[in-house]
Amino acid sequence: MTRNLDFDVIVVGGGHAGAEAAWAAARLGATTAMVTFSRQAIGRPSCNPAVGGIGKGQLVREVDALGGLMGRVTDETGIQFRMLNRRKGPAVWAPRAQIDSQLYPARLRAYLESCPNLTIIEGSVEELLSEAFNRGSAIRGVVLADGRRLTAPAVVIACGTFLRGLMHTGDQKTVGGRVGEPAAEGLSAALAGLGLQLGRLKTGTPPRVARHSVDFSRLQEQWGDPEPAPFSFMTDRLAQPQVCCWLSATNPQIHELIRANLHRAPMYSGQIKSRGPRYCPSIEDKVVRFADKSSHQIFLEPEGLDSDRIYLNGISTSLPQDVQAQMVALVPGLERAQVVQWGYAVEYDFVLPEQIEPSLMTRNVRGLFLAGQVNGTSGYEEAAAQGIIAGINAARYCAGKPPVILGRDQAYIAVMIDDLVTRGVTEPYRMFTSRAEHRLVLRYDNADARLTPLGRQIGLVDDARWERFRAKQRDLAALMDLLKTLKYEGRSLADWLRRPDEDGSRFASAFPQIAELMARRDVWGGALVEIKYAGYIERQARAMEQFKELERLVIPEDINYRQIRHLRYEARERLEAVRPRTVGQASRVSGVQPSDISILLVELAARRRGDAKPPIEAQLSR
């Protein structure tokens, strides 16, 4: 039992969203409580023990640039690092790392346990305390299953897949949000009691096999990068040894086995009615949706340096155990493999994200913030990115400060949050580079330039990170000046580097004054991109200015879309439901057409000309 039950911020959940939220809020000076079922389960990877990937790696770099934890912990516990999409342009390069499933949560927990202002409380939140406030209500704390009452003016719900979690393996159903762990049963009712509309989603995980039972001679080796790139801007180099992963594949026999047993798969028998992630489908979905394919890749990934468990990435399934056993035995290299954990699907409640603001605070319950899978997202990285924003804004809410709201031209984090609150979800949301209009500017390598000054301004970036950032920016500026002024065969080095086939390696010996800076991968890589893609970056910058024009047009909070003449019925309903903050956000609402935006602009112009309501210019000056 803890003595101090009064806090500034309460974070419900100890997953990746909860960890970042608690870390951020506490580091910003808010007395913070993290409530979790088990202290030992904090940061535990529920599915694949891996961090990063296409779009996801950019999110982790942004969390790190703001002063978050995921990048640093990944660097300290990663066992294989790879930069994806190297054959494409730098806008879509993305770091990915296999992590040790035991070391990662232990290291994350160590950071949180040593964090000032943070108290970790084991328990289950069953009720939410609130009181009436203007047109809605305001959060006042939580009640635990054992009767303890924790009070706070801000609460962050980051409960992952645990909201009325129900696991499926064939016709076997088990209550829980993760294998071997309970579900959060009362919290769904508490959220619904506050007027929040809930939905239901599904995700899944594949079986694991014992390493000692795998025939690796039949598998293709997959090693990491020889010179791996770290996730955190605070990491100089990754010195730990890297492990090997392996590649196998399904075959027609496996596909026929799955088709013959589809009636026993919960997704096809009607046992599961909720939507799963389209971009990470189960093997059942793959066989049905891609019937012309005779095989699908399976990546065999170790769960840790000392772990005997191998994760079978690519065959997520909820088929019955007997079918899974036959399926695994038909995979080349796994003929005698011993299954140590069966695959399963999990259904869980989520809050329809159109009900939250870009700050991640719910619209009608002041002080209540949501982060992670409770908002309909999928993945550790998406959860962490929401968590750090929710934690920042919960702390700022308690301090009476305005929320931090990132722009789509500023971060992948903003793209994700804007997509959620503006468009909603019908399936678990996953981050992709293709979702970002300005992805050439939102690269993995420049996340610090985009976000570390903001992190410093709000108080989350410490002196050590700030000094490292400033030194890097000074070195980058100096290198860019040298590349523009130094000549080689009558042309500046910058001119030479604009050629597609020129990597500049020959200049190191010819110009000693830049050799040391060229040896700095972060500095040299940033300079190369800025020079080679200067024209594209300039065009994107102009497009971003046009984009900002609509983002600067603030929509009055008291606007009644149902009273705007000529606005289509669907547009009225969607705009009334989402309540966009700006014309730019309104243009991205599902069901709203360009003609609707034109009508909205006419309405706002009429207000500006003389209505009694506040003009746009007055709102922009606030």
C-alpha cells in the first residue's frame, strides 16, 4: 500500500505508451503514478520482440529526439540492427532492431524506477472519478480493485489490449489481454460511463518454438548490418554482438491444411467479429486473400540472447492447437520443432479516436488523456509516440500551460495523431511512410533537428542531450559551408555531390579539413541528403507553406455546422462529430469534399466581415 494517494498525473498501464507517458510527465515535474498489474511486466513485448520498421523507426527516432525512452532502451538491449529500404531514397530509410525480450523490459523498468516524481503502483483500475464541468465533466482520479482511491487532475489511459481482452485459439477462449495475464474488466464500463463511445478490434500473434528443436541447416541466414545505426541520438555506436535471424516459408501443403480448417478459425467461424490489422494479417487471411500465392515468408527471430524461444514472424494465427502443430511441422526446418507457445488472437475494446483532441485529451472529459491501442492503433512504436505526447500534455494541463500539438509537416507523430482524431479507424492503425505528405522532410536522420529544440523548450530535453544536439548542428553547418566553398577540378564539392553516383568518399583524402566530419556518419549522412535532394526539399517546403495556410485558418469553437447553408448532410455530420480545429484539418475529415471546404471558407469569411462572433484574425492572435 502506498501512502501518498494524491498525484498530478495518473498513468494507467505499464506498456510502451504508459512508460513514455509516465516518464515524460514525471520529468516535467508532475508528481506521477503509474498503475500496472505487475511491476515485472512493465514494457514487456506482447508480440514480436522488435522495435522499428518502415514508418515505425521514424516514430522511435522522434520519441528519442523529444527526450523519450524507447530509442535508448532499444540501443541498450538490441540483439540485431538493420536499416530497411536502403535501396530506396533516404525519405523512407527506417531503422529496425530485434530486442532481447527479457533485457528490454528490465532496462525500461530501471529507468522508470530511478525517475524522480514517479511512483509505480501495482493494481487494477476499476473506476474513474469525475465531476460535472461545463458541458462535460472533469477527471478527478481512479479507484483500484482493492478500494484504493488515487486522485489527480489528469489521468492517462494506456491499457493496450487489456480492455475486456479476450484471447482465442480455435474455439478455446480465455479472458486476458496477453498470455498469462488478466484483462482490465471494469475500465471499459468506466469509460463508457463518461460518455465515450467504444469499439472492438482484434490483433494476433504467431506460435513460438524451442531453438534447440530447429534444424537451422535448412534455413537461410539473415544477419544484421555490419555497421549498425543506433536509434537514439545519444548513442555513439552499438558495440554489443549481434545475433542471426533465419528465413523459411510456407508451402502449398500448409495452405491446403489451413483451407481445410478455416471453419475452425475464429475469424472465419464467426467467433471473432471485430476487425484485425489489414497490414499485418494472420496466415489464415493471407491464404484466403492471396490465393494465387503458393508461399509466404517466415522470419525466425530469437527472443533474446539467452532465450530458447524463436518467434515465427509471418504466421500469426488463431487456429486450433492441433492445426498449428501440423502447420509448424510442415515448415522447412521446423519438422521436429517443439512449440512452446501457441499463436492466438486477442479481441479488446478501444475508444473511437474522433472523440479526442490533437493533444490526446478527450473532448468532453477534461484531464482525461488516451494513448496507445486504446485509440485504435497497432504496435509498440505508435503506442510510445502517443504516450510521450499524452504525458507531456497531461503535465502541462496540470500546470495550466497550453498543450503541445505537432503539425503534419513537423513529425510522423503528428501525422498519426491527426489521422486518428480526424479520420478515425475501422481497423488497427499502423504507421507507414506513405501516410506522410512531407516525408522527404520527415526523415529518420533529422528527427533531432525537427523536435529536440521543442523538447528543450518544454523541459524534457536535458543538458547532456541539448549540448550534443548543438554540437552536431554546428558540425553539420560547418561541413555544409566547406562543401560549398572547397573546389575540386573547378567545381565545388557540393556540385559534385549532387550527382547520383557520387558518394564523396574520394574527397576525404584530398581535403583533410573535412575528413573528420565525413567520418561522423550522422553529420556526413545529413549533409549528403540535404545536398542531393535540395531541389526536392525546396519544392516540398513550398508545398508545406501552402499547406500551412489552411492550418492557420482556425475554426471558431462555437460553430454549428448543421446551420451552414448548402453544406452537404454527410459533411455536416462528419464535421460535427470530429469538430476540427482548423480548415486544414477539416479538409482531411473522411466524407468531406473540396466543395464543402469552399462553403466553409465562405461561412468563415462572412463571420470575418461583421458577425458578432469572434473573427478569425482575433483567434489567430491568441
